[in-house]
Amino acid sequence: MEAVVFVFSLLDCCALIFLSVYFIITLSDLECDYINARSCCSKLNKWVIPELIGHTIVTVLMLISLHWFIFLLNLPVATWNIYRFIMVPSGNMGVFDPTEIHNRGQLKSHMKEAMIKLGFHLLCFFMYLYR
Amino acid sequence: MSAPAGSPHPAASARIPPKFGGAAASGAAALAGPGPAPHQQNGPAHSQMQVPSGYGLHHPNYIAPSGHFSQGPGKMTSLPLESQHDDYYSGLYAVPTQNVVTPSTANQSGVQQMYGRGPPAPHVVGSTPGSFQGAASSASHLYTSASQPYSSFVNHYNSPALYSANSSVASQGFPSTCGHYAMSTVSNAVYPNVSYPSLPADDPYGQIFTSQNAPTVRPVKDNSFPGQNTVISHPSPLPPPPSQQHQQQQSLSGYSTLSWSAPGLPPTQDSLVRNHTGSLAPTNNNPTNTVADSLSCAVMQNVQPRKSSPVVSTVLSGASSTRMPPAAKHPGEPVTPVTQPSELLQHKGMQYGEYVNNQASSAPTPLSSTSDDEEEEEEDEEAGVDSSSTTSSASPMPNSYDALEGGSYPDVHSSSASSPAPDPAPDPDPVPAPAPVPAPAAPQPSKMAKPFGYGYPILQPGYQNATAPLNSGVHPSSQGYSGYQQYPQQYPGVNQLSSGLGGLSLQSSPQPESLRPINLTQERNVLPMTPVWAPVPNLNLELKKLNCSPDSFRCTLTNIPQTQALLNKAKLPLGLLLHPFRDLTQLPVITSNTIVRCRSCRTYINPFVSFIDQRRWKCNLCYRVNDVPEEFMYNPLTRSYGEPHKRPEVQNSTVEFIASSDYMLRPPQPAVYLFVLDVSHNAVEAGYLTILCQSLLENLDKLPGDSRTRIGFMTFDSTIHFYNLQEGLSQPQMLIVSDIDDVFLPTPDSLLVNLYESKELIKDLLNALPNMFTNTRETHSALGPALQAAFKLMSPTGGRVSVFQTQLPSLGAGLLQSREDPNQRSSTKVVQHLGPATDFYKKLALDCSGQQTAVDLFLLSSQYSDLASLACMSKYSAGCIYYYPSFHHTHNPSQAEKLQKDLKRYLTRKIGFEAVMRIRCTKGLSMHTFHGNFFVRSTDLLSLANINPDAGFAVQLSIEESLTDTSLVCFQTALLYTSSKGERRIRVHTLCLPVVSSLADVYAGVDVQAAICLLANMAVDRSVSSSLSDARDALVNAVVDSLSAYGSTVSNLQHSALIAPGSLKLFPLYVLALLKQKAFRTGTSTRLDDRVYAMCQIKSQPLVHLMKMIHPNLYRIDRLTDEGAIHVNDRVVPQPPLQKLSAEKLTREGAFLMDCGSVFYIWIGKGCDNNFIEDVLGYPNFVSIPQKMTHLPELDTLSSERARSFITWLRDGRPQSPILHVVKDESPAKTEFFQHLIEDRTEAAFSYYEFLLHVQQQICK
């Protein structure tokens, strides 16, 4: 049972790592003008919900399997994901809004966020791996 | 920095080399300019020049603005033209003064002339011992001190000692910079000498003259010209009020002494000082407004007249030393007394030499302390230093370019002497005379060129050119006339002796005022009597003259702080305010095969680049050294070769290029207009259709466009109606689509039709339309589906969609619910629903923007229509928004009239299609937030489906890297668009600003109006993204922070008082005005739509209009006199003083005019003089004035004439013709008038004084 949980978590974490990397690449593409804001945001918005679900599943799984430490570790990130998704203003086109992404350093903060998540998922990855 | 938009985030991302634009092309074919000048004066209507045949020469790598969102990387390929490098050094002849004064048709002949006349100078020089001597000595001195200017300048910046001197000066109310000025003048003085021998004088004359179409000029007349020029070239700047003038005069004179003594120059200076003061004295004695005029000039120069004035000055300086012989020979000719001047000149010439000596010997002093810095600098300067050392190397045209350098005096002589000289005879012969020509031209450029590429030396040229202000002071404005006769005589003296002085007094004269600490709580009248002008960046005159007009391009800080830390310390917002597509009366249009741009950052060549030698130029934004393409060497204006620095691109900071096919992704689109009209019951009831159709019928022929222009109509209620106007039909066909869930186009080909082919059908339709729906009972509005259909219709071409909507959309996609709670209108707490309710309109707008379609919204509603959501369709597609609350064609005639006038402007104004705008700035600065109606497609590329002349933009900047190694920063806006005639054009504006390292300098350069407008934009963002109260707090904090930051810098003043620098004295007042503005006010009943509309306007209006919206102008008009009046087109326009916006200024006996930008109020007091009422309003007494009066009758009385001419003058040059309301003291409409009196207390808001106390309290906390 334990093994199944961690194998699943490991796979899920892999997916999340890839997703983070994808976010970073896409955002830096935007930064470098290789793609425009519109396509960048529509690409990224597509993956916001999968990411949210993926991460929530792991978190819940850890709760169910009573791995308290890992659960608590995951909780803040999962909460942030959900909070961010809920707080999108009604007029915006998603977490990433093409009309605002170039304003007020949003691009930079999105980038930072993706980096932090990547680090976090890597950490989790090794944690799951060596359990 | 607690500016509304929040903490100073570093910019979003690194700047990326831009890529919209072709490759640096290799086409070298000189532009064959036939007789008629290729540069025509371009008014709003573009006159086209010959099109270059070189299409296709270029690299096809560009990203044209069409809606392709997938751009590939690496757009910047370019084909450098490997041309041989000539060995000689042309020096940095970057910004020649004399060229293109006004690139109008007239110019060319003028230029030719001037060139013909150029050569005479050398002869003159040779034959005139006096001047020659002066020149020689000056040159030799120059030689010794050539390297000093830099260091001395550095000194200013670095040595603490100087600062202390400065600060002491500052505390006396003078700008802290004066010490610096003095210093640099000392060293600078060297420069002028170089220039004189080779006579920069001629050219400007010829030019100026010809630009005024008087080609018979003879060089002989030069001395008299100043007068002439001044008169003509300065149509009519507003004279500043007398009081100010005096002040400034004083400060000027104060300067001369203070500044010179402050730095502690060696004794040798004494004579110099005396000379200066002496020469200055006459200036002061001159009829009152000389100085003031020059000031006003300085302020206004950027408006077109300015160009000529500095040129004049250089001319004069040149003339003074070298040209007098001819003048003496023909003493009779000149209009103004010349005989005297000539003698004077000579005399001065001698003095001049002496002066030079002084300068040279004194210069070294400051140097010694700063050798380190000097070295550092030399590294930076590669170009400048190198060039001076190599000047003597053999060159094909030694005569010309050596002179440039300023380092090689022997050459100067030889060159000037050797140059072929057909003597003063005016030579209109168009034969290009490359070799001789540069000689006269060169010296100046060299002086000025230095500064550009790198840091410190920059200021110097200013001093040398400083003479200009004095001259310019002479010309301008009506009042200067009496004075100008004397001036020509004084010029020589003034120019030579106090060239530095003149410069400094003028340059710094705004400063004492802008830095003078003002105790706001004590100062009762902070508002000046005249309109507030934009501060002039503290640059040298040459740059000032070339700089972009503040009307098009303004920065909140005209002195850019060196580091982000300094900016944070100043607590002021840093940003740009743009009005890029403004209607210009004068615009150089350039047709050439090669548009010269920097190969790495794609910056367009501009007046602030430096020419390292004749073949290379250094980009002023990224500092890359680029090659000058062969074609650029030829100057079509002068028809001469080898003067890249004289090309109009390098002579004007606002130019327009005709772009080649490199700049297109597809053939330029035709003008396409689609009207989408609401015809539901509500709309028919309001009756806007009649007005619209009438306006359209009247203006159908004036719609901008060419023979390809297309037009279409759609109407909608709960269904969508299309109109088939295909040529050949006997009458318009109406096609109804009732499937609003899946809209389709019934006959896609015949809905948008050629305006000219189907004109009759269109007219039929327009005549029929108002009556077609009179009996409709349909109350629903399917706006969303109609917009989708419009998008489908427009997407193949792009163009403009004008949507007329009268209610909340209630059917189909994009339907909206009413979100406003009327009970919350005057709530002081939360104002909700400032943001859009759905992303439908935003998505639609982005789709439209991608297809080069802009959606303009006319909202004519009587109830809540959720403008916050609807506005999105215009905001992101670069459209514009018009809002007419409670519109009704009969019940509300003033709104109807406003609609009519707005429509007239809207339909006929210029329009640019498929536009993109890119803003670039010097390395180290970055842009991070944009305001306006557009879509930011990539970091610095704004996608504008349409651009109209009334659109303004704002950009926030941050300083990413320290700017210590540069002393100038530049900003360049390039707007690429398709004109309505199907031409691809690029309008480029370049603004140049100095970098400062001290906090005091930052405060001295604050442009308070720009700062307020930027803050307003930031506050709008904040209120939408956060909350209104946050935004209001942020506005108050902006005042509190900046004033407390300033308070802590001036420690010697008592802290209890609320101290502001002169430049910021209006800041609290304007912020208070903002807080009482419809957009941000609380506590007063404000409908949500009104508020949102005010916010939209703040975001999209250009600064001039926005300022009137924020802080209206109040004038008393019942006692207009001709005192201080100005003359416009044979009309006398009285200039009443500005009144502060307080009821205390209103008297029952008076009548007051309030100019709120889009609306005028005339308030008539109860006890107003019956004579005034009768003469101006046409009614016998107060009681008989009707409640709703919107026009002043044309009465044949003096006061009526004055009032009308004043109002007409205010209306002129304003896009929307404002509606006039006559408000009687007792009428209910007076509340509207009184709510604009922002200095007064209202139930919900502070009075000005209370606000100050509040701010003070916050500071002390």
C-alpha cells in the first residue's frame, strides 16, 4: 500500500516537475519575445487546473495515508494554488491574463513562482523516491 | 514609493532587442531629389513625396504589425554596408545646428542658398584682422585646454567641495547647479572659439530665411536678420506674466555674479566676470520681457517655432566674430541698424579673444582634483578623444571635418582659408558644395557632438551655445517687438562675452524657482497666474532645441536620477507621458530607401546619436557603433554629400519615415469603417440615429481614406441586421440574422462596400435609417453577437468598428447584469464593480486587435450600462470610448450637441491603421507598466489596431542599472502605422533628458503635471485591482512621502512647516483635485458609469486634456482687457489671469469662465454688471438670462468680441469642441460648477488648507 502511494506520488511529482519546467520555458519565451502574450497565456491557463488537481491529489493522498509531515509540507503550496485560482477577477481570462502579464512586474513574479514550485517539486521528488 | 500602483517593482523583464522593423538595408542609391524639395511640409494631411524605388532591397525580416502572434526569434538580421572607412575624422558632427530648421518645402532652396554662401566666411576671416586674431588666439587656447572641459565637468559631479558650494547657493534660493555651471562654462568657453573662424553663421540664415519664403536674402544682411527672424519665427509664444518676468530677470542677474563666484575660480576670472556681467547688463536693461520672453521661449520652444531661434543664435555668434566685414561693407542694407553692430562686433571680437585667454588659463584649476575621473571618462569616450587626436590625419575633405574636431586649430584656419569662397554673393545655385560647406557647419557639430555618446562632456556644448537664449529672448511674442531693434547690436557682445553666462542664466533660471522651498501652508496663492508649462529639461541649448516637444513626449522627472535608490529616496513616480499621434502642423517626412537604425537595438537614428566619424555613428540607447549607410551620406535637403549629421533625421526629434515593404506583413490595408448601431426601443427613443446619420452624411466625403475606402453598417436589437449595399442594387437590402447563438454573415462580400462605388446606396441607407425603426417594440439588445459578427466581417481587412450602444446588453453572448446599487453611489466605503464582469469583451477585443480591428464605443445611455465591462472592448483593441450619460436628442440638447461635435471630429480626424508602437529607452532603464488603450503584445511592443490623434499613453519606468556612466538618457517612441492613404509610415519621437546624482536636482526637475497624470493612471489601476480607498490612500501617500522626503533633504529648514520645492508646489493641490475627481471621489453621489468613464478617460487622454479634467482653469471674464493680450490671426485674444478654484474668488459682481477641458461653464453672479450681461449675453439683466444657455450671441460690442475671441482661442487646438454652459448663480446647474471648485470644502472632502494640514500631520507622524 505504502509503495503504491509513493509510486503514484512519484509519478505525479514527475508530471508536476515537467509542468513547472514547461511554465518556466513558456514564460521565458514570452520574456524574450519569442511568443506573444496572448498565446503564452492561453497555453499556460490550460495547465493551471491540471497542476492544481495534480498537486491537490498528492496532498490528499498524503493526508489519507497519514504521512503528516509530507502532507503539511504540501499543504501551503496546494492552498496557494487554490487561492490563486479562486482570486482571479471575473474579467480576467485566467490566472495568466495577457493584458496584464506585462504590467507591474507580473511576468517576473510568475516566473519566480514557477521557479519556486520547481524547486519544491524536486525536493518532493527525492523525498518520495527515497522513502 | 507608495505610488498607487504599488511598490516599485523592478521591471517585468529584460529589454529585448526589438524586432519590428526591417533590416538595415544596403541600398545606397542616393535619393534623387528633383527640384521641388522631397520634404514637404506635412500638415495633418500627408503630402506624399516620391516613393523610393528601392522596395525589395531589404531584408525581409520584420515583424509587421499585423495580427500574427507567432513571431519567430531573431528578427534583427541586417546587412551592414561595408563601405570603406575614410581615414579622416569628421569628429562628432552629430547634431549640426544649422540644417533643417523646418523641413518644409521652402527649405531646400534655402539650404542651397546657404551653402552657396557658406564659403565667403573664410575670406572674411582672413581679411579681418580683428576677428581673425580672436579666432586664432582662441584656437590656440583651445588647444591647450582641449581636454579640460571633461574633467572640470566631472569635477562638478564628483567633488564634495563643489557640492558644498552648491548647497550654500541653493539655500539662497538658487539652484544648486549653478556652481557647476560656472565651472563648466569656464572650460567650455574654449569651444566657441573653434567655431567662429569657420563661420557657422551663414547657413542658418539662409535657411531660416528661406523657410520663411524670402529667398532674396543676402548674407550681407545677416546682422539685420535677428530682428526679422525673431519676428517671424516665433509666431506667438505666450508671454509669461510680468511678475514672473521680473523674478526671472532678477534671478538672471543674480546668477551672473553668484554663479561665477561660487566655485572659487582663480583671480584670472575676475575680468571675465566683469565682462560677463557687463554684457549681461544690457540685456537686463532691455524692455522688460526680453529675458522673460526667452524664458517663455524656453518653455515653449518645443512647439515648432522654437527650432529657429537657437539657430539664430548660433548665427549671431558666428557673425559676431567673422562675418562683420560683409556687414560693414553694406551697412545700408539691413533693416535694423547695422553700422553700429559691425563696429560693435569687431570690438567684441577682440574682447572675445581676451575672454578666451581667461578661460583657458582658468580652466585648469578645477581640473587638478579630478584626474582620476578624467581617465575613467576617457575610456568611455573612445570616440571623442580618439577623434581629437587623429584629426590631422589626411582626409579627403580636410577643410571641413578637421574644423569639427575642435582639437586642431591650425587646420581650422587653413581649411577656412582654403575653402573656395565665392564671396558673399548669395548663391541660389543648387550645386552641392560638399567640401566648402562642411567648414562652416562643422565647428558647431563638433562642439555638440561630443556629449552624445557618453557621459560627462555633454553639458559643455550647452554653455557654448548658451548665447541662444538671449537671442531667442529677443524674438518671441508680441511684446518683444519694441526691443528687438536694439538687440542686433547687443548680440555680439552678449554672445561672445557671456556666451557661457547667457547659457547658464537661462538654463538655470527655471531652477531657482523650481527648487525654492515654499511653505505651502503659508503660501496662499500657489497657483500661478498663467497656465503651467512643462519644465524644460536642463540640457544644453543645442539639445534643448532638438528635443521633442513636451506636447508629444514628457517625463515626470526631467532630471533622471542616477540610480533606483535615488529614485526611491525621492519618492516620486518615474514615467513617460506620450501623445504620439498628435496633430502636428509641422512634421518632417522622410522618404529614403534606407531607414537608418541601430543594428542591435533597432533604434532609429535621431538627433542625440553621436557621429564618431563620417562613417560611423554611435547609438545613444545601447551605445553600439553602427555604420552610416552610403545613402545617408547624401543630404537631399542640401543636396550635398558627406554630411550625415545634417540629415533631417538627425535634425529633428520628431520625424516621420515612409516605410518600405520591409515594414509590412501584408499590403497596407484600406480604410475600413463599420458602424454597429443599437436600434432597440431604447435607442430609438433616445434619438441618436438622426444625429449620427446626419453627421455621417455631412462627413462622408471627409472620412479619411483613399479610393479603396470601405464602409458598412449593421444594426441590432434582439436580432442582427446587415445591409447589403453592393453596387448595382437599386436600394439597400436589409438582411436579418436571428440566430444570435451562432452568428454568420449572410453575404460576406457585399456588406462592406467601397465608399465611392456605392455612395448613393449608402446615402439612401443613411437617410432611411433613422425612420426605419421608429415603431420598434424590441427592448432587448444582443450586443455580444453583433460584435462577433462585426469581428467576422472585419477580420479579413481590419479597420475601425464604431459601436453605438444605449443600454445593458441583454441577449446572447456577453450579456450583462446590472451591478450597480444606486444606494451605494455616495458611499464613502467600498466602491465595487469597477472591473469587468465578464471576460467576453476582453477576449473579443484581443481577437479584434489580432485582426487589426479597433472597436470604438459610443455609450449613450440613460441608465446603468456596465461601462466597466463594455469598455474592455475598446481598451484592449486600442479604440476610444465616448460616453453620453442621459442622452436624449430633445430632452438633453447639450448632450446632443456634444455628440454632434464629437462625431464631426471623430469621423474626420486622422487615423492610422494596423499600428504598433514601440518605446525604447537607454540601457539601464526599463519600462514596466503601460497605460492607455492598447494591447501589450510583447515586453515593449504595444499593439494598436487603430491610432487616433487624441490618444495618450503613459509608461512607468524603473532604473535597472545605475546610470553613472552616462549623463544623458534618451527615450524613443516609434509608431508604425498605415495611413488612411495606404502608406506605411513610422513616426518617431525622441526625448533626451539629463541624468543627475543629487536629490536636489531630482526635485528641481519634477514635471508636476506629468507626475500627476502618471499617478492618476496608477491610481486607476490600483482602484480596479485593489480598491478605490487603496487608490485614494496611495495618492495621499504620494504627496506625504515626496514632501517628507524633500523635507528631510533640506534639513536647515524648520520641520514644523510643510515645505515643498517650487517644482512641487502644485503637487498637493493637484492630488487634492484628483481626490475630488469623479473617478476617485467618495461621499459625493457618483454613478458607477460616470466614475468608470472618468477612469477610462484618465487612462486614455493625453496630458493636456487630462490636466484640464483634473484641475480646470478659472478665469474672470467680465472685465477682459487688452492688457497682455496676444494676437492670433489678426484677432486680439485677452489673457485674463488664472484664478484659483475657490468660491472665495467668485464675486457676485463678476462673471467667470471655467474651462474643464470638455466643457466650459460661464458662471454669472447675481450682481453681475448689467452692461456685461447685455453686451455679452444679449439679455437686458440677470433675471432674464434663460436657464439653459449654451451659446454666446455674436454681438457687436467690444466686450462681447473679447469674450468670444477668448473662448474661441481656448477652443482652438482642442480635439473636442467643448460645450458651453451658462450657469446662473441661482440655477440648479450651479452645483455642477461648484463641484469643480476643488480648493473648497465639501461635505465629504477636505478643503485645500485642510488637506495641507492633513498631509503635514501625516508627515510628522
